[in-house]
Amino acid sequence: MRRRDHNIFFNGFAFLLCGLLAGVVVAAAAFPVVAMSGLAAKAGGETFASLPSELKAFSSPQITRAYASDNKTVLAQFYDEFRSDVRLRDISKFMRDAMVAAEDREFYNHNGVDLKGVARALVNNNNGKSKQGASTITMQWVRMSLAYSATSPQEVVDATEDTPKRKVTEMKYAMQVEKELTKDEILERYLNIAPFGKQTYGIFAASQVYFNKRPKDLTIGQAALLAAVVKAPSAYDPTNPEGYKAIKQRRDAYVIPGMVEMGAITQAQADKAIKEAIPRTVRPLGNGCVSVARNEWGFFCDFFYRWWMEREEFGATAYDRERRLKSGGYRITTTIDVKAQRQARLRIAELISERDENALLLAAVQPGTGKVRLLAANRRYKLDESKNSMNSDPSKRKRGIRGTYPNTTNPLLTGGGDITGYQAGSVMKMFTMVAALEKGFPLAYPIKTEKRYKSGYIISSRNDSACEGTHFWCPGNSGGGGEGVFNMWTAFGKSINTYFVPLEEQVGADKVVDVAKRFGIKFRAPSDAKLASPGYSHQWGAFTLGVSATTPLDMANAYATLAGDGMHCEPTPIEQIVTKDGQKLDIGKPQCNRATSADVARAALDATRCPVGDSARLGSCNGATAPQTRDVVGHPVFGKTGTTDRDRTASLIAGTTSLVVAGYLVNPDYQNHRDRLRHAQVNPAVYRTLGDYMEGKPSVQFKRPESRKIAYGDQRRIPDVTCDPLDSARDRIEDLGFRVYIGRDTDSSCPPGTAAGTSPSGRTVKGGIVVIEVSNGKGAGQPGPRPTLPGFPPIITPPGPGD
């Protein structure tokens, strides 16, 4: 068939179809029942009436926004399509009129179908002239609705492909829609779903991106510009030269005159609107955590995103969860404290550079809730690592792999991906103390420590920590020394390794590992996971000294379990999640379970006050490894320092009833680095951050355990052996079940070589240690009892280095 013959045939069909449709439209307006039956039976191969008219329920994708705990500061936004629905009353009348002028000037006069426009478009398009759509605003909304409600790729194609069948289907739907919705309701839906280019959908997003305004504040010129874009967003892009010319022509010569023609504005207003500037740049869109405007909270945003992606409530698969986050239109209030986060970043910046290959990491958790209040580091959360220095790990450097400084997306503070954590040292001794208390050992439980302790744990005989000529592990104290008689207060305060290793032996290393699991420690490294498993954990003697990999968030939350009266709460980034319909979801609220009894938690916390310069309420500390902490924080405080072999990491945890901060100084790229990492950097970052947070808050004292026995145990009287021969004195004390040691010479009026007295004197824990002090005969009087807190006997605590 010749082209001309084809045109004649098609034109005839077009007029016939338009005539039939005209009858359908008229009948639908006057006699709906008739119109839906046989009147349009000849409109194509299937009857017009048999086409569907009820649109499926659908929800267009909406932006999800995450806010800080103040519910005002936007942390990040997540979207597939940048869109947020608004009510018509919140849209400028100029915008409504401009859209009608641009897309459908007969909008308020037709019943969903513009028959003249359809006929004109069919003829012009077939004759090879410029394409004409003839779709009314109602039909356009129907088309987009069908695409969004599609449940399969084919349904999307059917809703959008350019065919007569699709056009007729749209008409049927549009006519039904016009019966069910008012014109304003249709226009509102259209303005909220239309594409405006630059990845924006809906008038709210377009107003923000093009003019940084709310829709109700748009001027005539701005409204006309946005209405002009919708016809062809790519062609009418004002940010490129050709698009700028095209959009200016369409706005000034078509849309604005159309508004005058409709009577929406005066000619004087039109003349003024034409003079309004057209933007050549638009507001950049941030999407996800790597686009956070303030990268100071990028690591927290990443923690939130990973948390969301692990929640089955948001979908069965990772794909489903991400789609829901990026299209659900949620308003998410997170737990991050913006002020605390910014102050933490400032404290870190005072102590270490962003470009330092070592990382100073701070994580903070609220006790009793698990709410994560800050995650800060001397790093920028940023995808572009092209300007980073080469990796400090020699093997990675050879392969051209860059380090994580200053930019990284690795979850350095929370773990995940290839971040399994870092050895943190003696902060792990807390788990041994909790396990001992659970097994009935009181805080006053004494152990006579040596510089080096021969344990029953088996290691390679070639290991430096093996006892000479054996395969038994023989740990020592940091810097040597540490001999004497210690209890949990004094040993924890001075971090005496040779106290906690024998205590772990008596309790059982497997019990200690179990406490750590209950307190939320995750064994991410495969080697750690194996050692922590049944059948292996009972031989993991070095666990108490902090050889397993942990993260600052892990340990902040573990210590927060003590301040939370033994309730472990899963770390959460969520205060509240609200759907776009205003429904509050019961997801992300504190998920807590009892990890240990309240009395055990309170007793252990009392001993953890010693390392940070506070005073224990139940016993005597006699030393601290981070004594400045209490003075700087200015509130009752607890915590612990930690150091690993060769000072490859340094850590401090410090907390109050309101917040627990864990700080690590590590090299996240190369664990076997040669730097000696010092507490002079990490400690001030921790206690100053905690002090900043606590400023102006009321002072709250920690609770005492209800049972005194958990602190002092079963007390027994020690006989008075003053001036007795040493053998006799030893026998008398041992007969009562005490473990006896001969101590140092002391000034006493007793004959030289006899007992000058005991330490402790008076009473001590059943089966505990008693040291007989030896008289040198030089004293003028009897040695008196050592000062002590009421109800607790003194005990020898000679100076001993710790960490």
C-alpha cells in the first residue's frame, strides 16, 4: 500500500473512532449505564465497555528523611524518586493555573477526555507533523498511576507504550476518575506525581530543587517555568544552553500567555513574570549516607542504614528493604545528639589530624535504652578515596590500595564488611569480674599476685608468653611489677593482669566468654568466633586481657549494661519511625533483656569506678589508670583503660548514668603497625566528650547492691597473733581456713622475727588471704589497724603498674 493510501485509510479510521468516542463520552456523561454497554461496541476489536475502569490502589514513591534526635536537623534523605506529596492548599494558585495553562486548558470543561484534541493529534501525528499528545491532565495522571500500580514489567509497558489501545484505555479510566474525584483532587494528585526533571517528581521536590522554596511560595514566573518543564523534562533543562533557550521560549510564549488567556493573571502580571530570571543551576540532591551534607555524622548514617537493612520487618530480602527505605516516605527520628556529635568531633580534632593514619574513634550509648548518641572519628565519611594516602599496610600498599585517611565509608566504629574490630586490652577484664560475681566471688576476694603468673592455659612453647621450658601461658603485668594482695577494687583500678588471669581460671574462661556474649560482644573475626565457641572457650585464657576484636560501639554498650542495672539493650539508631500517613511504627524501640542480675551489675560498677579516679562506695580503690576522668566529668563516673601488646591500641571507656563513651586509638588499616599509641590522645577525647555532654545535668549517684555479701562475702574473724612466733601465728590462722603469706618487715615493739600483726586485721572474707607482717623490733608500740571503710577490712596493695 502506498503511503498516501495508508494516510487516507488511517484518517478515515481516526474520524470514525473519534465519532464513536464522542458518542461514548456524551453517553457517559448523560447515561452512564448505556455508555458502559453497547454504544461503543465498534471501537476496535474489543468493546470499549469491556475495558477496565477501576484503577488499582497505588502509592507513588516518596522521600524518606532521617532526622537527629531533635526531630529538626535533617541527617540524610533516601529516595528512588525525589518526591514528597503536599496538599493542594499548600501549592501556590499560580502553580495550579500554570499547570492547566501548560498541559490542559480545557481541564475544567471536559469530563476527562478532550475529543477535539484527540482527533487533532491522531491526524497530525499520522501525517508526519510534530507529535501531539492530546492527553488531558486526567489521562496523564491515569497513565502514571497505571505505571506505579504495575505488578510486572509487562504492565509497565502496557501503561506507557505509545499505542491506540493504550490511549483508549486511558480514556476509559479518565472518564471513571472524573466521576469519582473533583477537579481539584485530580489536579492535586497530578501535581504530586508529575516528573519535573533533574531527578525530581512532584511539585514539592521541584520547588526545592529549582528554587529552594515551598510550593505555596512560588511566583508566577517560577510556577510557569516548572509547568513548562513537564512536557519534556530532558529537552527543557535550564541548566544547559539549548534547554535554557527552549524553556524560556515555552514559558514566555506559551505558558504565561495561556494564563492570561484563562484569566488567571493580568497582562501586567504576565509582563512582570516574563522578566523573572530562569535559574541556570539547581540545588544538588543528596541521596543516602555518602551524600550527607555534613559528613560529621556520616558514620552514624551508615550505622542506621545497616540497621535498617538487617530488619526483616522492612522486607524479606535486602532488595525489598532498600526499596521500602527509598520509596516509603518515612519520617525517621534517630538517636544521634547533634550537639554531642559536634563536640566529639571538635575534641577529636584537638588531638589528632584527619590525615593521621591512626584513627581516634568515639562511640556513645545511653544506658538502659541502647540508644546510640554519637559516632565520631578523625575521618570523613566519603566515597571518594582518590586523594587518600597510600595504605600503611605494606602488602596493600604494593597493590596500590589506599588507606582510610582522611576519607572512608568503612564502618570503623560499628563493625561490618571487612571491619571485624580491634583488640582493646584490659577493658575486657570487666567480663571476668562479672562472671566471678555471678559465681559467688565477692568484690573483696583476695589474690596474692606475682610479677608473672603460671597459668594452666596451654599455648605453644615457642610463644614469648610461655613459661620457660613449658607450654603453659605465663602472663605478666604491664611494665612488670604488680606483686601483692589485691581484690577486685584494687586490681581493676590498677589493671593487674596477674589478678584477673587466676580469677578467670577459677571462674572458667568459658563462663567469662558467655558473659561477654550476653553483654553484646560480637565475635566477627573468624578466629575469635572459633575460640568463643563451645569446646574452645574454656581454654581461651588470654580473653580476659582483651585479645579479641571489638568495636567502640560494642564496648560502650557492654559497659552501658552495667549502668543499666544489668539490662543489655541492643544498640539502636531509632527514636521513632512515622509513615507518610502518620502511623507510628513499633520498630527500633529499645530491645532489652537481662544480661546479669541488678546486684551483680551494681557491684561490678562499684569496682569500675576505681580506674577513672572516682571513689568506690563499697570498698577502697587505692589507685587509678585514668585519674583525671572524674575531675573533668564532674559527676559520679565509672570506666576502664585498655592497652594491647606493644601499645598497638589504646582505649578508654567512661560513663555516667546518662551516657557511656568508648574511645579507641587504632590503626584500622594495619594491625601490626609499629607506632606506640598513647592514652594521652584517646583519654582526653573520651572524658572531655563525656564532660561536655554532662555539663549542666544533675549529678546522679550509682545504686548500691541490695546484698552486702556480694561486696564482702562471708566474713570471718582473724585471730590476733601479735608477737607470736611466725610458725605459731601461721598455724593459728591456717586452722581457720585462711591462706597465709609472710609479708614484709615492719616497725614493731615485738621481738624481731615475730608477728607484728596481720593485713588485713580483724576480719576478712572466708578462705581469703592473710599476710603476717614481720616485726623488726624497732617500733615503739604495737602496729595499729590500717584505715579502711566501715565494714571492709584493709588489704595490702603495694604499688603495681597496670594499664
